[in-house]
Amino acid sequence: MTAESKHLKKNGHKKLIITLSVVFAVIAGIISAYFIILKVGEVKLRKRLDAENAKLPVSGEDLLPDDADAYYNGAAYNYNEKLINILLIGVDREKPGVSDKHQADALFLISLDCGQKSVNVISISRNTLCNVDSYDINGNYFATEKQQLCLAYTYGNDDKRSSELTVKAVSDFLYGIPIGGYYTVFMNSVKDIVNAVGGVPVSITEDMTSANPAFKAGSQITVKGDNALEYLRFRGESNAPRLERQKAFIASFTAQAKKAVLKDLSLPVKMYNKLAANTVTNVDAASAAYLASEALGADFNFRGIEGTNGFDGAFETFTADEDQLYKLLLDIFYIKQ
């Protein structure tokens, strides 16, 4: 090999090393930026959480210890500050920003435990009787009354305010559990959400052929974007079966979403941006990316609130079983000392 050849080979090695160094530096920068974005998203979510009022009432002659947030059956508990709670609100309107008043038709509280790598999803009946703050058309508060929980949304003068009022009503119903964010979806967003994960497999447990001939009791189908609203909104004789159907749908959707995100890690941010016109939220893209990254490796549990369905002469009602609700909150949101 000539001296010139050796020189060219040496230069080639140098160029390769420099090129690889630049590539690795870029990759490292991208990875670092990704984790920085996730951390920023986490910090933003946690800033909104105020657990000061998350104190469960004590019964009988028991007293709440100074260093505790709950006391039950002789044991003291503290609120789990590793939790991030987001309220998912489904509104029975095609899109945000229109003047017509509509209600919160679906409510799911999503609680991410960053310490245990778990997610609890609590389905809450829209018909739950609880204290709801009422406001006049100018946005002035005038009363707090027992009403259906879904009505909290109607008192806002825009969808942002309506979402905030719904968050407050849910938090009050759950004895002050802090809810740091909300994600409010409208009917026009459902098709894109379902199609993004390739459809949602479900079991049809009741005759729903009046909504869609394919929805025969006992059948197994994959709900697609075009028929998702027919499946989710079908009411039948009462809201109770619909709530169970929606809960099962969310569970199946979650499994599909995990698979889809593993194939495309950028999917959560892509969907966040695509759905922006048909959603209202205080969770920004960085926070959404953080939630998606944490949820991807988490175990999901789907919980419900027990109680009694009723009728007040005009509308359906749901009265929560306070004892079961108390134990549910202890189990999900508190840690025994």
C-alpha cells in the first residue's frame, strides 16, 4: 500500500469517526430533549394538584390525627402524592365553541400512580346526585344544590369554564380528591380516536339492533370510527347498561392504544394535535406525552361506583353507596401509615 493510499484510508477513518460522533450526538440530543419534554409535562401537571383538601370525613367519635388525611377502622392514611388525576369528559355535542347548552354525558376519572406504575379508571354515572354549583347567565354564582352531576357542565359560559365546573363538581363529590387536568371530547373527535388504534373489539351484551343491525346480542365485533357513536350513545331503557358498556369500551380501547403506541411512539402527540379542533383541555402536548409514556408501561384497573338507580319523576338518578365509595377512595388515593 502506497503512502498516499495509507493517508487516504486514515482520512477516511477520521471522517467516519466524525460522522458517527455527530450522529450519536444528534441522537443523544433528541433523546435528552424527549425526556426534558416529558419532565416539563410532569411538572406542569403536578403544579395544578392541591391535596390540601383531600381529607376524608371520619365517622362517629373518631378524630382525624393531625398527620393524617383519613382515618378508618383504627388506621390512619395519607393522600398518595405520587398520583396524577385527569378527568375525561364526553359531551353530547358535535364540537366545541357553539352556544347551545349540553351536558357531560360521560365521565371517567383517570388516576395515574407514578410510583406503582398503575392506572385506575373510575367510571362515574352522569346521573349521580351530588352538590353542584349553579351560575346565572352572566356567570355569577347563586346556589349549590343537589343535582345530576352531568348538569355542572351546563353552567359554564364556554367549554373551558364548563369543564372546570365539572372538575370541581366531581372533586367535591369525591371528598376533595385533587384533579389536575381535564380532557373534554366532543362527538366529532370519536371517529378519529377509534380509527387511530385500528378499531375497538367489543362484546355485544344486549340487543342494540335498533342502533345498528350488526349490534346483535351475543356477537363479537370490532367497533370502527363510523359506528363508534352508535355503540357508545345507545341508551336502551336506562343509563346503567350504557355506563357499563362505555367502561368496557374504554378498557378495550386502552389495550388497543397500547399496541398502537408501541408501533408508533409519536402517535399520542400526533393524535393530540389532530384532535385539537374537537377537544378542550388544560393538558398541553408535553403533559400529554408524559401521561402517554407513563401509561404505556402501567397496569390498568377499571373501577366503578356502586349505588342505586332511581327516577325523580322527570329524570334518571343515581345515588352512590357512600360506604363503598369511601372504601374505593381509600383503596385508590390513600396510603396506610
